[in-house]
Amino acid sequence: MNCRAPGHPISPYIYGIAYGAPGDMRTLNATGRRWGGNRATRYNWQTNATNTGKDWFFENVKSGDESYQQALARGHNEHAISALTIPMIGWVAKDMTASGFPVSTYGAQKATDQYRADAGNGERADGTPIKPNAPTVTSVEASPEFIKRWVQAIVANDQKTKSRSVEQYILDNEPSLWSGNHRDVHPEALSYDELLDRSIRYGSAIRAADPGALIAGPAEWGWTAYFYSPKDMASGVILRPDRRAHGDVPLLPWYLSKLREHDQATGVKVLDILDVHYYPQEQGVYSDKADAATAALRIRSTRSLWDPAYTDESWINDKVALIPRLKAWVAQNYPGLKVSLGEYNFGGEKHISGALALAEALGRFGTEGLDYAFYWLAPPQDSPAYWAFRAFRNFDGKDGHFLDQSLDTTMDPDVSLFASRDAAGKHVVLIALNLNPTMAAKAKIKLDGCGGISTQQQFSYDAAAPSIVDKGSKAGGTLDQTLPPYSINVFDLVLK
């Protein structure tokens, strides 16, 4: 570890979660809370109704256990930023009872909701999709003006409370999947031009209502959606007619360059944050599977976040280098934007491999200079993933956490070492991961240019531990430690 190098700041907002109960926010000490997911695409802010889409029979329902007002108030009370998803599909739920493909209208279907016999899944018995009727079956129009009134209501309440309740407004959720997830109101495949047009119209409405807002988008689901539109995918990536009609430029770089042109031409900035989602695509990784091969693959798959030499071992079969790639696209096409990972999860939450994958991701977010990240959803209470998150945000139960400046480290193949310090340079927190499932690692951590250790305290978590274990504290000493197999180890140091 090198204390002589200046290092770089670690964004405090890479430790976000989606939704999350009050207990999650407190014990995890999460710094952000995202209101998002498929249901957010059809959320009606005036009635607190939404539509479940393909996830559950295209039904209009009450939106969860809290309204958007309650969600924003909770974020404020828990000292966490809020990221609010704003529908731009053009339609939101009109009530809490309608469904997109009622049996009474369309006839018998392949499946129906056992609790709502009239709510079908939109497929004939042979699996053939049913062509939907008008969107008004379930929905009312949600124009940019409708969204503008929503943001104005948020701003008006903020003025009363003298606070900002929304850190970032997100331009919808995974629009490339609208024609599947929300095909009852948007059966057409999204194109380059439609994505740009909706982003400009809805982003402009948000900007007009809240000039100081941060706007994030396009919140795309994953790898192919970074390069192609759904219109391309319908014809195949070899033909890719939509992309070829736009200079054969991959979707996200094209999108960024066109938004920059709009900004320069109009003076209206409709994007501040490039936001995408990312999940491992290797079979079985994003699941509860925990056999030895899947566990090892789950941990390796995190290299697609940062390592330009790593070829993703899924159908992607390419060098993803996600965070460097996104930052390069920003630098080339719309300099100055921040970068957010609006959804991510590497699976195995109930297994130590899931904990190590999450810890590896959180560490890399810091070393790579990511600006925002939101785990989907929240690590289950007392699960291995829960303790991995706490290793970075609340390792001692007293809000002890990874610090604000990232320091350079040299790592061995089976050990990842992440280092942080405070502004004064006298407090250092290290997190060492032993990624070997069977062999302990004898770690001799050198603090190059850091000065001597005044006091040190160690915490550890592995497969045998029910929680993070306090290994005790001592004065002075060196950092010659044995790291158990598959373990997360925190070193909290005060320097002389």
C-alpha cells in the first residue's frame, strides 16, 4: 500500500441500495436509496398506483408499502440520498384494479393470476403473444407535462422543508425491455430515435421544474442494450438496421453525443449521469447456486467490472471492462457526466462467494472512481452479502467504515487489498479479501510511506462466522496476518 501517492477520492454514493427497509438503511449504513425497477415505469404519482407488467400478469396494483412521498422522507430521515425513477414510457396506471390482458376480453390464456381470475398473461395456450388493445385498458397518458407537475410538487415540498429530497431523477427503467415487460402499452421495439426523443422531452420537463436536478439515464439493462436498440435485436445484430441507419455507432456513444449536441444547441442539459445496469450473465452465477465451480466463477465474474484483460466467461465472450468503458464513452462523447451503476447483483447472497463478490465490487467501485451504485435490492438481513456490505459501511456496529481517499495497492492473485484513508492521513482502513476457497493466505501488508501504526483493530468474516468478528485491538505492531480461506478482513488503523 502506497501512502506517498496522492490517491483519489472515493464517492460516498457507491454504497446505495434499492428500496430497503428502515432497518436495512440503519444497520447497513447505506448512503443511497433507489426507487426503481420494472414497476416504476408505470407509476402514477397522483394515485400511488402502478402496473406489474410482464412480471405479474400486467396488473394495476397499489405501489408497494409506501408512496413516493414516504420514500423520499425516509431517505431524508436516514441521511441517504434518493434516486427517483421517472416514467417516460408515456403511460401510467389509471387505477389499482385493471389488467392488461383480461380473459373476459381476450379469452382463455396460457396462465392467469390465481388471485385475479380475469388477469391473463397475454399469451394463447400455445404461447403465442396476444396483440394488445389500446393502452387505455390499464393506463392514462403520462406526458412530459404530467411529469413536470410531479417534479414541481416535489420541489414545492422541498421548499417547505428547506431540503433537497431527490439527488437524481432517473429516466425510466430499462427502456430496451419495454416491448416485453410493458408490451400492453408499448408493444413496438424501441429505436435509437425514440430513446433520444423521449429522453430530451422528459429530461427537459424535469429540468424546467427543477433546474438544479441531476438527471440520470438511460438505465439500460445490460450488455447488448449498450450497443444495439431493440429494433436492431429484432432483426439480429448482423443486420442491425437501426444502428446502421445511425452511422453504425453503438447505441450509448450515439445517445451521449446527440444529447451533448442538444445541450450545446439549446442550453438545456437533460443528462448529468450515465446510468446503466449490470448483472453477471454466466449460467447460475446470478442465483443461489453455491457449488465450488459456480462460487469461483461468481467471484471471477466481477472482473468484468474493471479488468481490461479479462474476457467475460458468459455468452458475452468479450472484454467488458465496464467502468473504464463507460468512463471512456463519457470522455469521448459527453465530457463531464458522472457514471452510475443503477442496478447490480452478483448472486449467491446466502453464500460466502456472494459476500466476496459483493466486497470485490464495492472495493473496485472505489478504485475505479465510480460515482454512484445501487445494489439490487438490499442484502438480506444477516446473510453473507449483508456482512460484506457492512465490512465497508459498518464493520464495528458503530458506523466504522471504509474512508474517503483510495490508496494504490499491489495485489496477489488470490488476495484483493483495498486501502483508504481520511483527509488528514492519520486514519487508514484496509479491506483484504482471501479469494481462495481452501488455502489460508499469509499476508504481510507493507504501509509504504504511511508512518508507524499507533493502534490497530482487526475484524474478520468467513463462512464459519455468524457475523463480522472483532479480533481485538493492540498498540503498534505490523500487519503480518493470516487470512482464512474465503474471508473478508478489515484493518482499522490509527497512524502515528
